[in-house]
Amino acid sequence: MSVSVEPETVSFRDSEIQNNLRRILESCSKLAETGDFHESENTVSELVKFLDSLLDAAVSDLDSERAENESFEAISEIHRYICSPSLDQEVVDALSFDLPKSVSKFVVISSRFLDLAISIIDQFIVKCGPRDMLSILCNTLGYSSKITKAASYMIPPLAGLSKVFISIQRRQFEQVKEAVPIILNVLKAVSLESDEAELEDVFDKAVEIANSIYEVCNKLERDAKEKLRALLGLYVLQCMALVSASISYNASSCPSSVLQLSQISSYCGLSYLNLVTTYDVETVAGSVFGEDKDHCIGCLSHVKHGAALSVVWGHVSEEVALTAKEDLIAVKDELRNNQTKRWQAIGMLKHVLSFVNLPWDFKKHAIDFLLCITDGGVSRTYNEEHSEWSSYMPSLFSGLQAVKMVIMYAPEPELRKKSFAVLKEVLADIPNSQRFDILKALITNTDSSSMIAIFIDLVRKEMHTAICSSRSRVKDAPQMDNKEFLDTSFWNPSVIELVELVLRPPQGGPPSLPEESDAVLSALNLYRFVLMTESAEKTNYTGVLSRNSLLKAYNEWLLPLRTLVTGIITENKNDYDELAFDTVCTLNPLELVLYRCIELVEEKLKQST
């Protein structure tokens, strides 16, 4: 790298700063030549402290042009010193461990220090060799946790590592494998803490490293090549997640880093269909890191997010899809036509929806993608004997949990509406025999009264659909009993247990009102619907009409709830502040349904005596 070094100003050349720097550098040369390594270390420490003092002076007053110029001239002097062909190797070795850290720190002052710092590190790579500099630069990166503006500091050592990887001639896979976890850990730490403007150059260097690993892959053969390709794939996907979380989304343009990462991902054999269905981070990490997998898995914490985001980027940008050599229409068609793969995709895309640091735009596009693969005429072939269902249910449940969080917290009504549509489509994709359990799990794992009300209402609609379907079949075959046609996946005693969870919470006592009024109203409506339907059909699938069940509902749910509701309404009826008015308005519809439920139960109890 050619570096343009500004001419020395008279003030610097004649200054005490310049004299001190030259004295320290001359001491380094003499002590290394005499072999006094202990004193040499002391001199290097003195140089580091000297540079730190210059840095502190410049950083403490960033408006001081003089302090910045003095620092720049000092680093320029060091650059000339390191580039000197007459410099002894012992001196280079003595300086190689600490100087990369020191010169990288100065990049936080101004971007004009960047080329100098990179060039100094390049000189060390040439003079010390890539293998020695690999560990030194990794150590330099690790020091970023102690730097205030770590993003700028990281750029020179990252640039150096991209050159080191290409220069290593032996045991390339082993060397890269040791460095990648360090790089990824530092990238993760800085990307989630720094401003977007500071990160653009960091990710450019991270992509340069990916390109360097790609070049190394092309030099290898057989097993080493495949392992390094797998490692490169992990690296690319982790970077994809960090880039996506750290930039402002722009619909009109795609970051160069995303395009390059997508291209390398294609080289690694990571197809979109594979990324959203069968890509297994743990398995791939095991093949790469072996017994050290558990120690390295932390640096891969966002690989699954990156896998899903790679596909979302392709969905958003035709340019990205073309760069990745992917046909999104074919991918979506395959997911629509293959239920198992669709379930796997739902489980993978949850990582986008639940990624706290991700801009809402990406979650919106993930919801759009989910709508594409679940809405309308998708293939739904239910084989009630399918033993593999249970293995997919945990992933589908967590996917629904992620969709639920978007419904609850999305800033735009349109996104909430689409997310609810996805929720219903995913539920419809789940076999009837599993759907009730999933809905119950969603209810018991939700703190929001409004969301609980929505889920309970979905249960009621499922029950209504089942009874209507049963009636329709009886019409077509009047000689058959209605009971022979009813799907009892929802029409069973578990639905009454669900009502009890809300009306008489496990922790005891009636529910908290008016905070939980939405959930309570929905539970009362469900109870009323079941009671009236079972009475009309002269059935008792749920056990709601048994005398014990009626007495329990009456004495343990409805009467305590009536006492609570009437008490709150009475307390607030004559209070004219806004909060009291809202409380009464909230409880009025609940009170009406509650009294209707009490009337129905009392009527049934009279009939049972």
C-alpha cells in the first residue's frame, strides 16, 4: 500500500515531541542490537505510553488542529522508521506485538490516520511473516473491548487479517479456524454498540476477510477445502445477520456488503431452500470445530438469523437473488407445495421476527414472505398417523410466538394485520389433533390480556367450524348420527379447562380487573358458546353440562366474578374522572355476558334436579 505522508512541519521537526519520539526509536534500535531484551521491552513500553499521551491530547480536544497534526506527524515518523530497509529484524519483532494496537487507536481521531495504520501493519506482515502476525492481529482485535470507539480501531487489524489469510502457505484451514471465532466475537460486540456510520468500513473489511477465505478455499483440495467452505458459510451468515441489524434499511438500494456476502454464500453451496429448511448450525459447526464446537458456538449465535435473513434479502431485492443465483419463485413454490419444508421455513424465519436489534422493515418483509408460502392454496395433506408431527411442533410453536410478538409490538397497523393473517394461516397448517394444544400453549405463555382474548376467540371459531362441518355432513347423510362426524380435537373437556385458566387463574382468586377484562370477556363468550351449543345439539363432548361441572363453574368462577365486577362498577359509577369512566365502559359488556352465563347455568342446574 502506498501511503501519502504529509511533509513534516517545522513546528513538529523542531518540537520536543519529535525529539522524544526519535530518542525512543533510536533506543529501540540500539537495545535490540545489543540483545538486551529486558531493557528493549521497557523501551517499547515507553513508546506505547508516549503514543498514548499524544492520543489522549488529541482526543481530549478534537477541535485542536495542532494536537491532531502532531499525532499525525508522530505516526508518520513511525511509518518511516518501520519501512526503513536497514531496520534490524530484532527491532521489528520487538515492536510487532504492541505497535499495531497503538497505531490503530489513532484512527478514532480522524480517517486520515487509517492508511498509515494499515500500511504499518502491512510492513509487519511482510517482515514478521503471516503466521506470526495472525496471532498478533487477533490479539489486537481482542483489545477493542477496551477502546471507546472500537469500530474505527478495528479496521486496520481486520484489513491486516484479510492479507494474512491469503499469505499463509501451510495448514490454512487450521489457522483460519483459530482466527474466525475471535473476529466474529469482536464484530458482534461492536456492531450492536456502534453507530451505523462507524460500521460501514468495519463491514467492508469483514467482507474482505470473507473474500480472502474464499481465495484460500480455491487453493485447497478435498477435505480441507470442504471444511473451510463450511467455516466460510458460517462466517458469511453471521456477518449477514450483523450487517442487517446494523444498517438503516433502504428499499431503493442494497448495501454492497450484502451483495458480496450473498455471492460468497452461493459459492458455499448455501441455497435459499437449504437455508430456510435443513441448514443445521450445530451440525456444521461440529464438522468444522470438532471437539471445540461448544467453545466456539457462542461466536455463531446469529448464524440462524443470517440464514433466514439471506432469504429475506433475496425476497426484498431481485439484485440480491440474482447475485445468489436463486429463483425466488421456485423456492416459494416448493415451500407452498411441501408441508414439511414449509414448517421448517416457519421455524427458521422466527429468528428474523424475534431478532430484537433488527429494523422493523426486515420483520415486515419476513411476514410478507410467510404470507407468500402459507396463504391461499398451499398443499395441506394431513395424515393422522404421521409420527413426525411432534418433532416439528416445538419449532412451529416458537414461530407462532415470534409472530405473536410482532402483532403485539409492530408500530404499523398494516404490519399487525398481516402478522395476524400469518398467525391464522400457520395455525391452519397445523393438523387438527395438534392445533388445540398449540393454541393452549400460546395462551398459557402469553401475558397480554388482548392476545389471550384473540387466541380464545380462535378456539371458539375452530369449535364453530367443526360443528358446522358436522351438521353439513349429517345433511348429506341423514341416516348417520351427528356424533359420528364431529371432529373432537376441540370439542373435549380440555376446552373447559382453558376457560378455567382465565376465570379462575392457577394462582387463585378471580382474575385481575379491569386489566384482564379482554381475556375474561373472551373466556365467558367461549363458555356461553359451548354451553348453548351442547344444549342445542343434546351432546356433552366437553362435559360442560354435567352437574359437577355446572356447580363448579357457578360457585368457583361465575359468582366470585360477579361479586368482583359489581363491586368495581359500583365503586366507579359515581366517580366522574376519566379513568373511572373508562373502567365502567370496559366492564359493561363483560357484565352482560357474565349475567347471561349465570342465567344459563342456573337454568341447566334446575333441569338437572
